[in-house]
Amino acid sequence: MAEKYVQDVEYASEIPSDPSIEAREKALIWKQDLRIVPLCAGIYLLCYLDRSNIGSNDKRQRLIAIGNAKILNEDTHNDLLSETGMTSFQYTIALMVFLIAYALFEVPSNYFLKKLRPSRWIAFLMLSWGAATMGLGGTHTYAQVTGIRFLLGVMEAGLFPGFVYYLTFWYRNSERSMRVALILASATLAGAFGGAIAFGVGHMNGAHGLSAWRWLFIIEGAPSCASAFLVWFFLPDYPETAHWLSQEEKELAAYRLQSEGSKGSASAMSWVDAKAVLCDWRLYAHYAVYFGISTPFSSLSLFTPAITSGLGYSNLRAQLMTVPPYAVAYVVTVAAAWSADHFNSRGLHSAIFSFIGAMGFLASAVLPADAYLHRYGCLIVAASGAFACIPPLLGWLSSNLQSTAGAGLAIALNVSFGAPGQIVGVWIYKSDEATKGYPTGHWTNAALLLFVTAGCILLRLYYSWKNKQNGGDGNGKKFAY
């Protein structure tokens, strides 16, 4: 049993200094990583492709975009706006409907993830959002686009908070930020791939009688549907039920997570669990900080093609120029998460990288509109900072949660609080400011990232003070900071 690994250890998070046990633990973590991280990253990449391939367009500009689909082949009037008869305002409403559904269904989704098993629930979500994405390729009216976008929001809502919750069943506090980063960073790869795919699909306009934007939805939705069946069978649920772990490895996995992980055997959330989370006011500071990062994250995801078009690039080439910012952000995000876990300092890392992102947006706002090369460099810095501070933030939150059910609710609430920030992100890059370099968007994102910086520093100081005052949460367990 797990007890054979520890005798009278004050905290279960303290591994005895036995080289054989440490070697077995490293082997176990590596075995888990190979089974879990690539699969989760691939799932999130497909989700993010399906989410971000839709966009908006202003008839006065070539690429006033919110994504990829709607800017394809506008010059031949085969873009999404032209063929559905929607106005830019109507399409923005369709984008907001997605975000509203996203906010409303994150908490219920995390409940069902635990109630129905992660592999079953995530496979169901994948099949559903893949089918919805392909369905967008067959839309012809504003009502159809809006309705399917709402369904897409419902199905995609539970994936990211679900993954953050899911990792608490497998990894310790000091190991989660890196894994969250590898999953989240796949969104930056999706941004890069999305631009490259849109560039190629743009040349398929008219193939088999379908416009390029319809092909984009079909091509990017189909892999999610097909992969859902693989997820059903190959995504492991919990360490104690993993058939590919030996009995000794299961016991070691249980020991590792005695005091700082979620338990697969735990019951689903009760009202007592929910009340404990809802009345824990320090968590609302985490939610507020996550709201602050959500606007830059959302606006970059939606408006990067528009920003690159404002840097002197046009039409399909603007899609291609969205690749480098996402590629650099991927590397920075993974490196920042590794450092946050290695030094066990997630709040400070989030503060540093949010400040770096703020400086990138601030420089973009004050530089002349025709300083194209400098502003493109600032876009890369801004994207790197904005993406890199998110995994440590989520790892920080999960490190300061105690119960299995409470972790599921708090993580879902945290991401739900980000949805209003994402709605703000839809509006801040104004099409009539394209020739000015989108100052409103850059100033707003800079201000919010500075808010994130200040919030992380203050929350870190609060946790340090609480640890010194009464040993942490009042039960002898110290807060992580």
C-alpha cells in the first residue's frame, strides 16, 4: 500500500529522500506525461482551431478580421458575410453569443466531467463541437450562424477548465503549471496553424461548388469528430483505474496526491462543497485577475489577422504573418511555466510576464501607425507576455484548493469570470481605427495587463502575510505563492 512509501511524514507532499523512490516517481510522471499531455494538447489544439477560425469583416477594409473564415475571398464576394447577408454588427453579436454560452456552461461541464468520467465527457464534447463546426459550413443566414455558435459555446465551454481540473487528479501542485502550459500553448500553435491553413484553403474557393470559408469549417471540424472516438478509448480517467499502471505505480500515484490532488474515488460536488468555494472570498481575487488576462487573450486570438493587416500586409499574406507571433508565444509560454514550477513561484512569474505583455501593447499604442516593423515586434512581445502568464495563474489557483469537488467548481468559476473579459475583447479593436494602428485595443490591453501585474503582486503579498500570521489557511496548510 501507499503507506510503505512514507512513515510519519508531516506533509504528504514531502517525498522521502530515497533515491529508489525518487527514481520510481520520475518514471511514473514520465509515463503519465506520455499518455496524457500530448493527447490533451492535441484535443485543445483542435478545439481552438474550431473556435478561432471564424471572423468578422468590415466592407471598408480588406482585413478588419476576427479570425480567419470571414476574410477569405472577400474580393470575389465569397466571404462569410456576403454569402450569409449579415452585417458586421450582427456577426459581432454571433461572437458574443458564443462567449455567453461559454460562461454559463463551464461550471455544469466540470460537474459532469467528474460525474460521468473524463474520457466519456470530453469525447462527447469533441464529437459535438466538431459536428457544430462542420455545420457552420452549411449556414446561409444570421439566425443559423448565431444558433450554431451558441451550441458551439455550450460544447467547448467545459474543455479548458475541464483539463485544468483533470490534471489535479494526476499531478502535484509543483507539476501542473508546466502541463497546463503545454496544453494552453497548443492554442498558440492553433493560431499559427489556423493562419497557415486559411492561407491554403483560400485557394480552394469554388472547389466542388463550395466557398473557401465553408471548406475551412468542414476541414477543421472533421478531425474533432474523428478524434472523439480515440479519446473515448485512450484518455485515462484516474490513476487508480489506469490499466497501464502496475499496482505498485497506482499506490505511488495515490501517495503522491494524498494532500494536494483530487481523488477519482471522491463523490461529486455537494452543496457543502459549493458553499465553501462560493464563500471563500480570497478566490474572487484570483477570478478578478483572470478577468484581466482574458481580454488580451481573447482579442489577440480574434484580431491578430486584423492587426497584421494594419502593419502593411493584405489579404492571404496577412494570414501567413500571424504565424510568427504565435510560434514565439508557444516557446515563451512553455519556458515561463517550467520556470514557475521549478522555482515554485507562480504569482511572481504571472506578474512578470503580464508586465512584459503590457509593455508590448503600450509600445504598440504610442508608436506611429506607419512604424510597421517596430509594431510587428511589439505584437510578438505582447502575445508572448499575454499567453505566458496564464498557466502559472491557473497552477497558482489549483495549488490553493483543498477538496476534489471544490477544485472543480473553483477552476470552472475562474474561467467563467474570464468570459466577460473575452466579450470586452470582441469590441476593443475598432475597424475605423485601422489606419491609426488600433490605439483603443492596445491601450485597453496594456491597462488590463498592468491590472493583472498589480493583482498578482498584491495576492502574493496577502498569501505571504497569511502564512506568517497563522500558518496559512487556519488548518496548518500554507498557501502557495
